[in-house]
Amino acid sequence: MQSEKGVLFVVSTPIGNLEDITIRALKVLSDSNIILCEDTRETLKLLNHYKISGPRLLRYDEHVEAKRIPEVKEYLREGLKISLVTNAGTPTIQDPGYRLVRSLREEGFKVIPVPGPSALIAALSVSGCPTDSFVFYGFLPRKEGKRRRLIETFVDETRTIIFYESPERIVRTIKELKGFEKLNDRFIFIAREMTKLFEEYIFCKLSELDVTTLKAKGEFVVILEGSSE
């Protein structure tokens, strides 16, 4: 086990509305020596809003991950406090960070969560779909064949199905779901731009969903009811 005083905080940040941040998260960010950011420009907007100026911002994404992990370990050995944030929501949930956390865990470094917003949980909580058992797929595969094979498994999936989708692909994805007859009598819930000014929610049977009404703007969370059979 390591004996260093440094600690990595995994800090959840707002998914839209900047007021959706905890008092503890603001304190941890203020006290951090370094903040690892998916996009430093996005994080700077949040810090400026709350007049936090002390921490050093370092980019952390999949492109710099390999070189950044050893650097983070060295900073922790020096006793620094480091926060990991993503552009929105909870880090490592369909965002960069889990490899860093795993590597630190393997070497006995201290990693502490600072819980808060998550698009996944926020959408599920207002979906009207069963919440006792669900499966999360992040973003569906880009390749058509892999995506279709995955969607095919939804037919027999009894758990609530959750995934993210981009504005460029939302219509295509809904059409592909509607292409499976056994999915059409299930309820679907779509959340768009959650907590923002023009947030939108749709709840209906998949067969009743008119794809022409979908606004291709913002990030989507799609929740599909599981099979009752």
C-alpha cells in the first residue's frame, strides 16, 4: 500500500444547469491543487461561475490518458489533492477516467467519490420505467452490423434498457428500434437537454413515436422498457 497523503477526488458536475452542484463539490474543487478535465474550456466556465481560480487545470481524455496516468501518480506521491471532472455529470460513466481509477486502485492510492448529477440516473428517475433492474449501454456501436445485433438482444431483455444518443444519430436509432416488431408495444422514454432551458421529455409506446417530431439538437438519453415475457 502507498503511504502518500495525496488523494484523487472523482467529482460530479452539472449536466446543464450550473446550480446543480453540491456544496461539497465546490469545496473540493476549490481545495484541489490540480483538476483533471475532459475539456479545460468547459470546466473553466464552471469554475469562473463560482469564482474558483486556484487549481491548475490539466486536460485528461483518451488521447492523453497513457502519459497522464504516470504523472497523476507522481503528483499524488507528492501529497497533492487532485480532482477528476468530466464536461458534464459523473466522471467515468461513459466518460474518460475509469482506467485512471483502476490503475490507482491497483497501486493502493486513495480515490474518493464526490457524488452528484448523472444524466443516466436523472433520466431514469423521471422515466416511469422500472428502476429495480436496468442495463446501461453508453452510446450504441457506430457500425451498423454491431448496432443491429445489439438491438436484437433488446427483444428478450427483461431489464430496463438505457443508452445515450447524439443528435446526429437519434432519428436513425429510433427507426432501427421500430424495425423490430416485438419492441414496438413497449414504452420508450426520451430525455433531451435535461436541466437546460429547452429540456424536453417524451413518453409513449415506441409504435406511437413520430421520429419527425424529434429535435436533432442536444444530447439524448433513451430508455426502453424491458420485455415482460
